[in-house]
Amino acid sequence: MADSTPTLKQRLGGRSLYLVGMMGSGKTSTGRPLAERLGYGFVDADAVIEQAAGCSIPEIFDRDGEAGFRSLESQVLSAISQRHSLVVATGGGVVTQPENWGLLHSGIVIWLDVVPDQLLQRLNADSTVRPLLQTADPEAALNALLNERRPLYAEADLTVVINDETPEAVADGILQLVPSLLKDPTQRRTD
């Protein structure tokens, strides 16, 4: 007898997965294997923003400030949310704009919550220029951002706490946890 249990992809019904979390939390590196395992497309929102602007994110910050960047980020998120069956790596601050939450919640929002020491290690090892950390004390700036954003990230549908797991292991963990967020399609429908 064939297994008639719907696959996770079928159960998701095209809903996209939005990865949120601090810069350096592994949204892009986790998003790629997650999309591959699901048979979904992968979108790095920051890369789309850079394409749309025709310049790098640090250049957008220099030219338009954080407010200009956030506005462009919301426009890009709106365009991405029109599509389906995607894993989307969002920018770390996407959660700070209330209007973005309606778009994020059109899919499933997953917070990659990396322990602070690990986050700092990752950011120190990464050559990417992070405009919000270009200060005399990047660690204090990071902690301030984390404290400000933590309650916002906590609005995600699913929180995955990451210590030093590989992106592949995190993707596998997400695939195990997502089904608990989905209604069982075998239960009687009430609509």
C-alpha cells in the first residue's frame, strides 16, 4: 500500500518560509539547504535589495540612511511576498517595521536565535560590512540591537535556538519542527 501521508511541501501548500534573526545568524546559509530539501526556491532579500538599488547595502545606508534602506527593504519584501514556495532570508532589521509583519505572516516566520557569544564570533569572522556595527564598540551596538529586536523576533511562528550547529543541521531541525505548525489535513475541515 502506498504511503498516502502528504509531504511537508504539500502540507505547506505553497506558503513561503521567512527566516528572521540578527545579522550573522545564518539566514542565508541555512536558507539554501532548507529550500533545497523542500524543493522550494531560495531568495536572499538583501541581495534583491542590492540589485534593486544598483549598489551595496553599506552604500544605501551612506546615501539614504537607515530610513531609506528600511523603505526599500519593505518594498522588496512586498514584491517577494507576492510569490509562493520560497525560503526567504530576510535582513536582520526587517522585523522593526510594523508593516512588514503582515507580509511575513503570509508565510511561516522562523527566528534563527543564535546565542550572543556565538553571534559575535560569527560576525568577527565575517568580512561583510555591517553598517549598524560600524561603531567604536561593535559588541555594545550588537547587544543594543539584540535587546531592541528580541521581542520583535519573538513574534515569529517558530524559534530555533542555535549554538554551533551547521546550517544543514539547522535546516534539518526546521524541517522536523515546521509540521507542528501546520493543521493536520486529515482532520475534519470546518470551512
